[in-house]
Amino acid sequence: MVTLYACLGSGNCFKPWLTLKQLHRNFEVKLIDVLRGEQKEVEYLKINPLGVVPYLLTADAAGIGESNAMIWYIAEGTHLMPNTAADRAEALQWMFFEQSKLEPFISPARFFTTILPEKSASMSDEIAEWQSKAKPGLRRLDDHFQNRKFVLQSNYSIADIAMYGYVHVLEEAGFFMADFPNIDRWANDVAMTDHFSPLSDIGQSVVQPKRLAG
Ligand SMILES: N[C@@H](CCC(=O)N[C@@H](CS)C(=O)NCC(=O)O)C(=O)O
């Protein structure tokens, strides 16, 4: 049984969860409350010394950190893994792009706008800076989707799942989806893929909500 350590509301945690769901895998979610700092508690640090979520424990108890590495592992040998070297390289290109040009800015802007709105006034300068840093990446992605249904030419893949994690909630980071019409169209297409479940459903997979390891 695969175990996914995750927190609610996180686009990074959503990526491996959605991949497991779309592939009909048997897995369990153990919830880590990052707002309470559970990810830095000794019990969790024994599982993931980096003290962040998501974290994936595989059936043979190997641990994998980094959401995009997890989905690469989960999708191995399935229709969600691009099947040519060129497509795999392009998938990686966009997955690195997501982690370097989008997630580091959309995620904190969203955190202090939507998850902790009481901090948004005191963090307004930082939020504005994160938004301005995310904008060129969002523009680039919107241009990409002008001629592509999904990230890769070939099909829906883990590159879409990686991108979707934070991009589909860009309005929660203070952007307007109407400013990115091609992203909007793509996000709707992702939500129509087989066995899709939304981010808000992660809680339904949770076992032992207040305990860490079993
Ligand atoms: N690049 C990592 C990011 C991991 C990360 O920063 N996770 C956040 C939640 S989305 C976290 O655990 N934050 C709490 C902390 O840093 O203490 C990934 O894609 O998995």
C-alpha cells in the first residue's frame, strides 16, 4: 500500500493524489497539519527529514519527496507517462518550469491571499511581488496552450497534472482567469479527463486524520 503524506488545500499535494486517483491505485492519505507545524514535529521528521509535504512512502517503504518526482514514479509504465524520449524530455522541461517560474510565486501569493487571508494586508508588498514574478510564466503558458490541447502534443500526461496543481487555482492567488483564456480552456479540459477529482476532495482519502505513521 502506498502512503501519501499531505495537507489539505495544497497544489503540490494534489498532484500525486490526482495521479493515484486517475490510475485507480490503492493508496492511503495521512494528513499533516502544516498550519499547526506538524511537518516539523519529530515524529514526521523521522519519515521525511525535510519536514515538508507531500511525501510518498512506496509499497516497499522507500520515501520520495518532491511532488513532480512522485508523479513521475507513480505514472511509470502507464498512459500518463509520455512514451517517447522527446516527449519525456518535454514533460520534464514543463515540470521544471512549473517548479521554477510558477509554483514558487503562485503558491505563497495564494497562501497569504486565500489560506491565511488575515495576513494579506501585512503581506501586501510580498504578494504583489510574487504576482508580478508569476505573470511572465503564466503568459508563456497561456501562449503555449494557444496551439496545444494539453502540455504535450501527444496526450494528457503527468506534465498536465504537475502544471494543474497551482495553475488552476490562480484566482486564489489574486489573478483573473479571464486574463489567461487558453489556460482557462486547458484547465476545463483537464477537469474533463477520466477519473478526475478536484483538489477539494483530498480530505475524503484521509485516514487517521490526527496521527502520523500507523
Ligand atoms: N517543491 C516541493 C514543495 C514542498 C513544499 O514546500 N510543501 C509545502 C506545502 S505545499 C510545505 O510543506 N510547507 C510547510 C513548510 O515548508 O514548513 C514539492 O513540489 O513537493
